[in-house]
Amino acid sequence: MNSLRFLLSAGLILLLTGCVGFWQSNHHESSSVLQFLYPGKDQPFVQPSIPTLRLPLRVGVAFVPPAGNPGNYRTSGDTFSEAQKIALLQDVVAKFRALPFVQSIEPVPTSYLRPGGGFANLDQLHALLGVDVIVLLSYDQLQNTGDSAWSLAYWTIVGAYVIPAQKNDTHTLMEAAVYDITSRSLLFRAPGVSALKGHSTLVGNPADLRADSALGYAQAARDLTINLQQELEAFKVRARSEPEKIHIEHQSGYTGGGALDGWFAALLGLLLAGRFAISRR
């Protein structure tokens, strides 16, 4: 009987110490604009030319698929849910739709983008959907979990359930990269970041990591939309002040103000109206 108790106790100790070592781990999931546009190491760099934006613009927005896994757009888990992706797409669409020089902006189904499709894939979108500019959304999230000084509590069954001895770090980065398809030129980019730290019990660690992952994506998406609005405003100023770097043309039949701010167009209208009234006196 004593021998049996000893063997059971030894087995329990080995099991618990094994669990402690097992939870020293990390989880990484990402998609990359660079891997999508330049999938091969030997592929030559595409030299961009000066973009010529023909107003009004037709814009598409899509998530970049991870490289090497065309059938599943998440490396594992369901932490970045389809509902979160749709919400982020809608926020980006709303920001562009408010611009006077944008004719249309539509979400592009992820299935239209091939992992490692490159600029040739964007040319296909240009021909198929008629989009001039593409907003490529990407994400990168790394989660690390490890033992703390309190992990010795896992030597007891109760400790694994009630002592928050696991240290969890979740770092999330999102990016919106806006490209003119024809010129291969990066017009501007906007980042979104989130950093979370927390503790959890050994038993509750997987659920807490999933919750932190979802929260990290939500926070990074909010930060992205804020920065995107700022970058859009900066791009409008740059399009006016740097004509040698960004050429602006109007499509046939388009009479909109283009890159002009609304207040400037209104002021110009008032001046013309005043001049017309004076000429009639």
C-alpha cells in the first residue's frame, strides 16, 4: 500500500511539473503585405513610378492572405473573428467614402487574393473590378505565456485552478497600406497597435489567451482607424503641395474638386459670385 501511494504521488508530481513546462509557449499568427507583393527571395524589386491618380478614384479594400496557406486564412484558432474583420472593413470603407474625390470603395473578397499573388494579382483586380487604388490590410499578433515565481503552486491541484501564476503578453500590429495599382506606388500607410499584459491560472490560461487575443485585435483596429483618418488628411495636403510626386488628372465628365478641400471650393464659389454681382452693377 505504501509503495502504491509513493508511485501515485511521484506520478502526480511528474504530471504537474510537466504541465508547468508545457505552458512555456508562444502563439503567432500574421499576414504580410511584403510577403504578398514579394513572395520569392529571388524576385526582383518592382520599381514604382510616379502615380497618376485619375479622379474620381475607385478604391478596393481587402485583407492580405497569409503566405503558403490558401485554404485557411488564419494560422490557428478563431481569435481574429470574421465579425471583427467585417467591422474593420466597414470602418475603412466609411473613411474613404467621405472623400469627395472617391467615386466608389468596396470590400474585395479575400478569395480574390492569392497568397503570394503579388502585383500581378492586383492587376487582375484592376481588370476585373475596375479598382484604381487598393487598401491592403494586414495583421501580426504574437502571444507569449510563461511561468512566474508563483508557479510552484502547481504542485498542488488547487494551485492550478486558483493561483494566477501564468504571465501572458499579447502584442498586436495592424497596418493599412494604400497602393496605386498601375504605378505600383505606395501612397501612404497607417498602423494600429495594441499591447496587453496579464496573469491567469494554469487551467484558465487557454481561455484567457483567446480573450486577450480578441481584445488585442479590437484595440489595434480602433487605433488603425484613428491613424488612417490622420493619414488621409495628410495625403490630401501632400497631393496639393507636391504635384511633382503625385499627378492628378480628371476623368472625362468629372467636375469634382478632387484634392481641393471643401472650404477652399466654397470660398472660391463665393468670390466668383461676388465678382459676378459687381459686374452687373
